[in-house]
Amino acid sequence: MADDGSSQSTSVWPLPKFYFEVRWDAAVMHFQEVSGLDVEAQPIDYRHGDNAAFSVVKMPGLGKFSDVTLKKGVFKSDNRFWDWFNEIKMNTIQRKPVTISLLDAAGKPTMVWTLHNAWPTKISGTDLKSQGNEVAVETIVLAHEGLTVANG
């Protein structure tokens, strides 16, 4: 008898990465691509003076978070990125929470990344080509002060 897959465990297969949503403050925004969900602990080299071994010990230091890059299509009269970026004046910018959720087949969050106190550092408009037929895509790069990961 052929296996129709109905009795398969849901934990056998990894989740596909193409079904996700981004919550920008309270609004849901639609993006083509999200990258840079990285965190690392910077190592500290330490050796105390009476250590018999002539080598250092590596200890975990400060956490470092990568900037997050989001890409989306350009829509008529949608200037939210530019309006937010234009608010930057001498260290005064409205910092916003940004939540990225990987969704399951039913549209429910399974993995949730939350950027704390995010603000735009760079916006790249689309490139223009007279012979191109691609969708116009703009890019925003966000700095943030922390990244937490939770299961939906």
C-alpha cells in the first residue's frame, strides 16, 4: 500500500522559509526577503600571570547583533521607509520593535524573531533599467539593540 503522507510526523521535515510575515511596530508589512538574523558572542582572550600553561583562555564577551536587511517591492505612495529615515536628527529617532515570524501551513507563527529598538541606518532605492522587466525592489537596513527568538 502506498504511503499518502497522512501518518507522517510533523517534526520530520524542516520548515520552508518562504512563508513569513514582518510586523513593523503594529502594522504588518510584506517583504520579499529578510536577512541578517545573526547574533554572536565576541571572545575575550585572558591569561592570568601565574598560569603554568603558556596559552590563553577564551571567555565569552559582549554580544554583537548584525544589522537586518529587508527587501520589498516598491508600491505607489508607500513612503514609510523614507518617512522613518527622515526622522533622524542628532540621535533622535523613533525606535520601533520589529517582529519577523516564520509561519506554518496554517499561517500560524512557528519561530518568531523580535528586534528590539530597531531604527533605519540605510535605505537603497531600486535600480532603474529602461529594458528591464523586473519588479522594483527597495532595501532598508535596520540596526537594533537586541534579538530574541521564541517559538510560536
